[in-house]
Amino acid sequence: QVQLVESGGGLVQPGGSLRLSCVASGFTFSMYFMRWYRQAPGKERELVAHITSGGGTTRYADSVKGRFTISRDNAKNTVYLQMNSLKPEDTAVYYCNARPWASDYWGQGTQVTVSS
């Protein structure tokens, strides 16, 4: 079965950095786009970034452009989200997402808290 396992969240001060990882299994990782979403308390889940199957194209939400970088290692079935210059408004649970066979699969999420 499809499994997505995120890690790397935590508490960081404004201006700091974190790198999230998501290890995927149960499908042919290298064939599919991968996405990172986030959900802040009281808000809807929003798309943060996506990356094409080969990693050649990435897209970002305007709110994170220039600060976050999505990447992937198809040999390790892993997608990453490097987050720099973090702001309090980046505080949220971050989720990895894949859509093999046209169905949405989600990880359990990893909490990112940006606070002094």
C-alpha cells in the first residue's frame, strides 16, 4: 500500500531554516509528481510546492517563493522541502502528497512552528 512518511519538522526561530523529508513507498515514485501542502490552525490546506517526476520543473506558492526549495531523490524515493528565512506565518502542519492511480495519498504530517 502507498505510504508517505514525513519528518524534519520542529520549533525554529524566525529567520531560521528547516528541511523536511518525505519517504514514499508502495508505488513507482519516479513516475509521479510530488507535492508539499500545509495547513495552519483554522485554515484550509494549501499547496506549497510541487515537483515533476524527474525533478526538472518546480512550482511554488507566492507566499514561499524565493524562500522554499522542493527537490527529490528518485533513488531514495524521497522528496524534500528546504525552508529558509522562516516566518511565523509559516507555522503549520506540513504534508507530503502523491497521486498515483489518480487517488490522493497523504502522509501523517509534520509540525513546523516558527516562533521566538
